[in-house]
Amino acid sequence: MTRRAPPSVSDRSRIGAFVLRWHLPLILLLALLVRLPGIVSRPLWYDEAFAVLFSSKGPAAMLRGTLEVEGGVAADVHPLLYYTLLWGWQNLVGASPAAVRALSLIFGLGTVVCGYGLSRRLFGGSPAATGALLLALSPFQVHYSQETRMYALLALLLTAAAWVFHRALRGGRTLDWAAFSVLAAAAMYTHNLAFTFLLPLSLIPVFQRRWREVLRTLAAGLVALALYLPWLIQVPMQLARVRSAYWVEQPGAATIVRTLLVYVGGLPVDSWALPVLLACAILVTAIGLWALVRSAGPPGEERSEAAWLAFLAFSPAAIMLLVSLLQPVYLERALLPSGVMFLLWLGWVVSRSALGRLFRVTGAGALLLAFAVGLWGFYTYRGFPYAPFADLTAYLRAHRGASEVVLHSNKISAIPASYYDPRLEQEYLADPPDSGSDTLARATQEVLGLLAMPDAPRAAGEAEGVWFVIFPREIDDYLALGYSVHPALEWLESRYSLEYVEPFGELTVMHFIRAERIGE
């Protein structure tokens, strides 16, 4: 057998020149490939199905389903830019899982491009390519580039805002300041927590004592505020909704640790992987902080720019923690833009900081290990709140009798089931009033055309059989609250006989029939 000759020096040079010239398109291709697995096969869960069904009703209906006041509070807590874009997108490409998730995928790829542009402006080519590569592979970024929610759009808008803000600070062009105002307003129209990123971003010229830029930042902020004003006047009612019924718990010390885990590896992962992710997260953060300490240079040089990114990586989380002292609002997924800054900072650390090669290689290795663990966890996870809703609805359609009722224990399974089979007649039970799970207001239900039933008796009526759909963990939640049994199950078991139980992933379907039908 003839041994193949190794590539010549000229061949390697041509390969290197090709990679150097086309490195961003190659990174984008890698980012696309990493974001494709599961985009079709993973079922849409409640939040995604809600986004698709709600946005399909159009802007006017969405305004009503969000801003209609009930009991002094707004019906929903989210602004409507993403939902409006999703409405237009569905009209173009359809509402299949792949179609609706493709919009977030495009936003995610755009974030890689904007992150590259920001890092290239701060540090030059090598750190920018490294940072873009980290964004391409990050499980945190991959997850929300596949999810039909507003967080990928939020990351894109705020990364772009940081990019043009830096251009404005250094160049002072009116066009850059105007772009920053528009992007900042658009981010606030995407998610109300965008202010936790915009506030520290706007404080950077204050910390740098660049007073002329402070005034320009203030002016740009006022323009953004004016653009946001039509929605800003609605925010108090939305905040009232948050105070009256919101599921977010009070954050604590564990929240900070969990945020670091999400930044480097995403969650959830198998229990065995948590110590690995924790070690990697602590290691890369410590190396990054040590790089800031060791890097020399006056303000305006790379050390200052890297500190700028580190500040944007952690200060939004600190603001959420402070706000949560009054009202819990800490959402890790709303920190997706901060996760971008975290990885761009580490891209500089592992590619061109003042640390020795050993530290930089160790940091890069820890990140890649965390990414591998996190991506595996993301690709393979099918636990709560995911379930094979398409299989579930097909089964119910094939087996439900004409005089039987399909009843979901709550909206978490009912909304996805309605997405997968909107023609199948289904009922679902309302959440306990004023509880943390009572997030789907009556006005929003009316817009969706999916009204919750107050209790099992009124949902079942005179039906001869009930197909009861429930996540078993909900039974455990009621037991933890002191109930001896789930209230709906207690009533069903008193009026019907349980014929059999059928599992569908995390979901369970219980078929109840009237006693006189037994033996038919």
C-alpha cells in the first residue's frame, strides 16, 4: 500500500488562507449545524405552543389578549414585538415546528454575527473568531436559537445595541446613536427585562468619565424612551399582573451558581454532569478574572474593553437580584444577552489575554468540555415539560368515544395538544386563582378560543367517559400542598371507574368510564 504524502507547506498555507478569509461563514455553518438536531423532532412545549397559537390571531387580538385589564391588572406580561414578527413569519412559511423555530434560529445566527462584529471592534480578528466560535457552540445559545420564544430576538437586539453603542462612543456618528436608540427601544418591545442590560450598558461612559459621551448617551436614551412610550404607559398594569400571579421564585445564592452553569453548559443536564459543569464554570470564570488582573495597559486598551464585557456579563444578573428583593423577576433565559458578553469575554481570554499558554489552553478545554456535556444534555432531554403531544392527540382521536370528554388537568398539556390537533375537542381545568401558576388570563383565553373549565364536574358534565391527561408531577405538587389526592382525580374516582392508564413520555392518560359501562 502506498503511503499518502503529508500536505506540503504550500498546501497548508492555502488551507490557512482559506480559513482566514472565510472563517465567519464557516463558523456560521457550524452554528447552523449545531442548531439543527431536534428542531423538528422535539415537541413544542406549552410556552412555544402558546406563542404560535397566540401570534396566529393577529396584532389586534394580541393587544386585547395582553393589555385588557382584569381586576386592576393586565392580562399578560410580555410586549408584542416578537409575537408580531412570528405572526408575519407564520403567514410566510407556515406554523409547523420547524417553520416557527426557524425564526429563532435566524435570530441566533444573527447574534453570532453581531457578537463577532462587537468583539472584532474591541480586540481584532483572533478574539472575534474565537468568541463567535464559542457562541456557535454554546448550549445556552443553541437552546434558545431553537425555541419559539422571544429570547433569541432579545439576545440579537441587545448584542447589536452593544455593538453600535461602542461604535457611537468611539466615533460619535449620529447614525450610530440613532441605531442604538432604535435597537434599545426594540429590545424593550421584546421583553420588559431588557432594561437590566441597557442600564449597565448606558453607565459605561460614566464609569469611564467620558462626560461628553454621557450626555449623548442620555439623549439617545431619551429617544429610545420616547419610542417605547406607547408601551411604557401599559407597563404598570403588567407589573401589577406580575405581583398578583407570577410563578418566578425568590432567587438566592443557588441562583448565582445556577446562572454560571447556564452560561457555560446550559440546563437541564443529567445529575452526573452537574459537578463537571460546576467545575468548568468556576474554572473559566476564575481564569477570566485572573486575565483581567494580569493584563496590563491604560484605559481604552484591551484590558478595559475586556472588563467592559465582563461587566455586561454579570451586572444584569445583579440588577435582577436587586429588583427581586421587591418582586421576584429573576429569569435565567432573559440573561441570554449577558451570556453572549460572557463568551466574548472568554474568547479574548483564551485567544489573546496576557495569561500563559497553559491557562489559556486550560480555559478553552474547560469550555469545550462544558459545551459537549451541555449539548448532549440538550439533545437528549425529553423530560417535563416536553411530551409526545402529536402521538397523544392521535391516540385520543382514535380512541375517544362520541359521548366521552378529553380533559387536561391544566393548560400545560392542553395548549400544546390544541396546537398539534386544533380540531380535537378538549377541555382543561383552570389554575387555582391568584396562584403562581395562574398566568393565563380570561381575556387571553378568549383570544385563543380556549376557555378553561372551573372544575372537573362542569368539564365532564354527563359524559359517559373521561380521558384525563396529566403530568404526574402535578399530583405530587398537590400532595406537597397538603392534599390527600388531586382534587380532579378525587372527583373522577368518585363518579367513574378507572379503566386503564396509558403513559406518553412525561404525560399520563387515564381513561375513566361510568360504572354501568364496565363489561361492555
